[in-house]
Amino acid sequence: MTAAYPTLDDHLAGQDVPEALKVVVAAIATECVAIAGVVRLGGLAGALGLAGTANVQDEEQKKLDVMTNDMLTERLKACQPVAAVGSEEMDLIEPTGRTGGYLVTFDPLDGSSNIDINAPVGTIFSILPAPEGRAPVEADFLIGGRKQVGAGYAVYGAQTMLVLTLSGGVTGFTLDAQGRWHLTNPDIVVPADTKEFAINMSNRRHWAPAVRAYIDDCLAGKTGPRGKDFNMRWVAAMVADVHRVLMRGGVFLYPWDQREPDRPGKLRLLYEGAPMALLIERAGGKATTDGVTPILDVIPRNLHERCAVALGSANEIDAYAGTPAGNDLRQV
Ligand code: AFP
């Protein structure tokens, strides 16, 4: 049945990108197959529960955060064209001892609070060019999302899928029982219009007034200013929420809020915001911090910098930006 679909290897062979980049993507895809195996086994692989440690953002690490971080780090450090890696779960970058080639940042297990309840989680990655002729330093990672040469994610859900962009559009692959990726979604496009939004509503009281105004307008439905009924979804794993947006449209919002006024939201720019923004823009959607500023134009100041996120169907992101008092959709 799967013979009808080209494999990831077939697809990569036809891509007009450097062979070394294909090697990096293949290494990530291979490790995502291994991660999918551990996720699938859960408690049987000793993968549930807390690790008893915290990451650089002082967030509790789950066992699977640590396991998957080690798996992907080890794979990429052994991958010839990779000069250094950076991860949500590591304080500092880890150079591989090689020069040139690529830098890879990743969130090895996004949505890890979903692990213990058997809900979707994923791996997000971003690939940047490495400096030539010298060992990379953290500043080499801080060049902005437009410089990404590739980005993608694996989502471990009802199906395990890999979604990828290199030089062109956005493609989706489905994992078969033998551990091979098949090109099931050759040209993913985000519809311009939607009636679906994703935001953590429990934070409503902390949002800027313009965010509240936008959501209130959506909730008012057909008889409100938007003139249509909206639906809401929140998987609590960016990877799964963004996957839904790529599959059927919608907007995904994680705005700045007043609990931590000096930090622009919860999500991380390098290994969450930027790779997802590249995928969404390449699929015809908009990916912004505030409805207007493209995430890809934000130049990070450090490896673990956060960014506000408003991405998805283009016309709906415009509606978000156009909410009265829209200038209050602040990004610190
Ligand atoms: P965890 O990996 O710590 O579960 O966080 C996931 C995440 O960073 C992102 O994937 C979700 O969109 C967001 O947090 C969910 O945040 P809430 O806690 O506000 O639901």
C-alpha cells in the first residue's frame, strides 16, 4: 500500500540543496523514528514521569525530555556535516569539533506535559549554516530565522509524521510500521481563512487588552463583529497545534502576557518560533510575534530567547493585527 508514495530518500534525492544538508535531514529523520519508538512504548521503555532535574529555563524535565535530548544530540554529533547543536534541554551549545556545514537547534520533545496522558508530542528542529574555518560559538546561532536552510518537526500522534521545508514548499511524510517515511503530503498549504483559533484561555486575565478584544470578538460568533462562529482547540503541544494549522488552517497564539512582563511569552525563538514560522510562511500563512512583525525577522539575543507567537491563516492573522488597540499586542 505504501509503495504508491515516494520515500523520504526519494524526495531528498530530488531536492536542489547541498548533499550535506540532505545528510543532516536524514540523520534527524532517522533519530525521530527512534524517538517515535520510545514514545510509543511509554512506561514500557521507562519513559514516563519526571527526571528530577530542571532545564536552563527552570522548567522540570521529564524523563523523556532527557532521553530524547541525549538521543538527538548523540545522533547529530556523529553526523559529519554538523558543527554544533543547541537544544531546549541544554544550557549551552555543544560544538562537535568540526567546522563548516551546519548548526542544528531543536526541542527534542515539545509538549512534554502530554507524555504521561498519552497525548501528542513532537520534535522541532531548525538548521542554520555554520561559519567556515573556525569552531562555532553561540553568536553564530543568533542570525535570525530567515537564514534557516531547513526546518521541520516530527509529531508523534495518531500517526507519526515528519513535516519539512528545505528550499521550496512544505512536505509531509508518514511513518510506516517498518520505520520508513513516505511522502503523503507533497504540498502543504495553509488556507487563508479560518474559523478556528488556539490559545490557552486560562491566561485571559493576563493578556494585553488587544488580545482579549480579538478573542472576545471571536467568541461573540455570528452576531458579533466578526460575523461568524469560531471553534477553539488547544493541544498544549505547539507541535500538534501547528500541525493542525498546517493541515486545515487556523491561528495559533501564544502572546506576551503580564505575568512576566520582561519576557515575550512562553515559546522559544530559535527552536520553536523560528522553525514553525518558516514552515507556516512557506505554506502561505503568516507567522508573527504581534500580528505584524514576522518572527523570521527577529534577531535573537541568546540561545533560549523567548518570543510571542501569532501564526496561521493569513487573513486571520491580519484580523488579529487589526483588532482595535492593536498596538497593544506588545512584544518585549
Ligand atoms: P511543555 O513541553 O513544557 O509541555 O510545554 C509545551 C509548550 O512549550 C508548547 O508546546 C505549548 O504550546 C505550550 O507550552 C503550552 O503551554 P500551556 O502550559 O500554556 O498550555
